[in-house]
Amino acid sequence: MIRNVPIIAFEGTNASGKTTLIYSVASRLKERGVICEILGEPGRYSPMSEEVLLYGKGSFDLPIQTEILAMHMVQSVRATKSTSLIIADRTPINTLAYTDLLVKPESKNDEELIEVSHRMAAIWTAYYDKIFYCQDFFCPIQDDVIRQDDLEFKKVLDTKTRELYQKAGLELVFLPKDLSLEERTAFVLDELRDFI
């Protein structure tokens, strides 16, 4: 909990159904009168990330990753002002998995910042009440070399993310595979019965 507001998150690779599930869960909670705030993945809303992803300017470096980590925390605190449940698309642990895979420290300061960021991400993520891990993959990729490379990176990222959760001693609730959206939503709502 953050400021007495429960916070849950959804993790998993891109195309694992996180966002669809988040909106399905939020819709069902709204029907029950629960006021939810959905926090989008900060990396998608960072102007710095946009420069790299959309315009090909630069690469993901330590300042960008630090901004995304900070955005996770700031969004969470701000959401407590007007909601009774926070639902986050990913956690700071995921940001650190990207950092470990994409950023090469160039100085002692960089190394220390990454080390501190790991501790901060683990401590902050421990405030989350439940973290659901989506294991499915809904977009099979065929005959697309670029996306196939991206798929390979996503597998490495998925492994790294799980390792960081384990290292931090944080529990994940794994969604069973091959469920329909309605079944996945029901599973999550059952897990949240103590919060709603």
C-alpha cells in the first residue's frame, strides 16, 4: 500500500495481454463501485523514450532509465490522491531489467546509480500488494526478422525480470496460461477479494 491505498501491478512481456486484462479488471471493479486509477507503463509516456522509439534519436541510456524509474514512483504517489485502488502496468523492477540489459555503465557514478536504483526499485516495489504475471503470448510472429529479434529480446527480458523479482524476494502471482479474458479477469478478481 502507498498512503493507505492498495496498489497492484501486472507484469509480463509485450503482447502477454496485460493492458487488455488491466482494463477488463478495472471495468469489473468499477461495476462494483471501486474507484481505480490505471497507471500506464511510464516508458511509453516518457518524452525521452519517445525520442528513441519514434524518431531513432539516441538510445536508452541511464538518464532515460532513471527518469522512467522515477515516473513509476511519482505516478503511484499522485494516484493516491483520488482513488481507492491503483492498478499499474508494470513495476520499477521491470525498468531495472531493461537497464541491466540495455545500459552499459561508463563511470563509477553510473555503476553506483545503477546499484542504488536496484535497491530503490526493490524497496518501492515491495509496497505493491499484488503483482500478477501474465505468461501468455498473444501475437505469434511469423516471417518478420525485425520482430523475431524483438521476440528474442523479450524472452531475455522476461527471464531477467523474473530473476530480479526473485533476487528482491518479491512474490509474483502467475496467471494460469491459456485462459480466456473473462477467466483471467475472474482469476484476478478472486485474488483481490481482500482488497475489494
